[in-house]
Amino acid sequence: MQSVVKHARRIVVKVGSSLVTAEGRGLDHAALSHWAAQIAALTAQGKEVVLVSSGAIAEGIARLGWKKRPRAVNELQAAAAVGQMGLVQAYETVFRTHGLPAAQVLLTHEDLADRTRYLNARTTLRTLLELRVVPIINENDTVATDEIRLGDNDTLGALVTNLIEADCLVILTDQPGLYTADPRKNPDATLVMDAYAGDPDLERMADGAGSSVGTGGMLTKILAAKRAARSGAHTVICSGREDQVLLRLAAGEAIGSQLVARQAPLAARRQWLADHLQLRGSVVLDDGAVRALRDDHKSLLPVGVKGVTGEFERGEVVAIVDMDGCEIARGLANYSAGEARRIAGKPSSAIEAELGYMDEPELIHRDNLVMLA
């Protein structure tokens, strides 16, 4: 088995908090320098590399002298503000040593949920790569609230992979990769070397927590690989403590767990729809409507809707679920939640009589809809 990184031209590398901060003791400058040297070598090979780095909150906690990670949002945000200073300064120094400028890019889900801001972020990142600048990306923890949080940097790494249409996502962690069970509890656990991203069996294997420093366990990495695969990107999950790990992957060596994308990449607009993490509401479909969407590639008509949950306005992204509650798709609603409830179960010809007008005959047009299952 050959590493998928070998033929990748554009790579997103995500580094976890425990690696960046030496298990929470403060920034590990030697480790940062080690990764910077490898990324500089990859850049010299003609590859484009984006670095998604955790560590701001953990570094802030260390700088503030706190003994453990706080739970209060305002304290976490304060720690992020303090730690981000040190994190960016450290990366700027190590990359400058290797002749590469670096740029800080802070994102929230709100930045990616708005179509215009999504395109602006993509353009900025692509421009930085063209200029041979290494983007250092982190979630904007200082201002993010629960409503606009991305949740963890594994998810952020996948979103950035989709955003810039990278070929590969490399998640560096403090574990050798994905095991069939928790190796700390089960001595018979074996390393999963090669699998398909999105395989349901992977999620069943990965129900463990992360380190005491970070927030993402192995499950978040499996879900990140599944998300990255929507844009056709492969994922490698491996230990960041492996010597020259990025260069060895780029040389074709198989290290850690390789999760291969097997689906065709989504078109750009549909990828944006798929990348929404917070949704305002959902519509529940009967079996006939599910088949029309999945098998016949039809638009969603109100006649197939059995229920509407949440509150959303026209033009907002909503989840489309089947009668079992499983999300099968999502799309841009042509009508608000209140309007959708009034026309649910009715033919399109009855919309004008019910609402007094008809903007569109479909509740969600096929062009504004993406299938997820």
C-alpha cells in the first residue's frame, strides 16, 4: 500500500493540541520547528500545504498558570486570546527560519455558512498558497459562541480541505492511528491500515475520548475523514511523533491509518451546502419523496413533506430527513418554516391558494440540494 500523500499536490495538515503543547505544558518549539522544516521541504517539492493547528487555548492556560482547563466560556476565550499570541509568534519564527512567510487565518462556522464569506475565505487561502505563504488556521475561539463554533479542529481541518479542494488531509495525533478497539483497554486491538472514509464500521470502532488537553477523540477524526471525502480528499491519521512523518508520507510510505475517498467530489455549491454544521430546522419526507430525491434526482415538492421542525427563513439551509429521522440531504428552502408547514403534504398547484402567492413550485430545488446518504 502506497501513501495517498505521495501524489497529492495540495495538502491540509492538522496538528493536535497535545503535540503542539507537549501534553499541555506549553508550546513545544522543537516540535513546531520539526514540522516547519518538513513543510518547507514539501513546498520545495512543489506541494501546497495548509496547517490547521490546535494549541491556542492550551498555550493560554499554560501562560496564565492555570492548573486545569476551565469550563466557563469566558475563561476559555480569554485563554485563547492569550495563547494565540504565543502560537502565532512561534510559527512565524520557525517558518521564517526556513525562508517561508506564514499567515494567521481565524475562522468560525459563521464565516463558512455565509456563501459570500465562504468564497472570500477560499480566495484568500488560494492566494496565500500562490504566494508561497503557509496559512496557519485555527478556530476563532476568542469570539466564537456555541452557535457559531466549529467544535474541534479535526472538523475544521476537513472543512478547510473541502474549502480549498485539497487532495489530502493529514491528521497528526498522539496515537499511531485508528485501531479496531481502544488499545489501552484491549490488547487484541489492531491498527487499521487502509479503509474507506465513511465506512460505518469505522465509527463503531472509534468511540473513545481524546487526550486531556484536546477536545477531539478518534471519532471526530473518523467523521472529519468522512466529511473530507465529500470533496474527493483522502485522509491519513497518524502519529505526529513519527520521525519525518510528513516527508515519509510524501515519499509514499504507508504510516498510520489511510482512509480513502471513494465518491466523486461534490460540485462547489453542493459542497458548501454539505459543509453546514448548524441548521435552523428540518423537513421530514415520506418514503416516496425520499425515493424521488435519491433515485430519480428530483426536486423536493411540498406534497412529499410529512412534517417541519425548527424555525427557518427562505434561503436558509435545512436538513432533509426520512421517516426514521436519518438525514439524507440538505438544501436551501424556498419557503419559511411557517409557510412550509402550511403547504406540507399539498401539491404544488395548491401553494398559491394556501399562501396567496407562489414563489416556486418546489420547496427545495434540485440545484440547491445535496444528497448525503
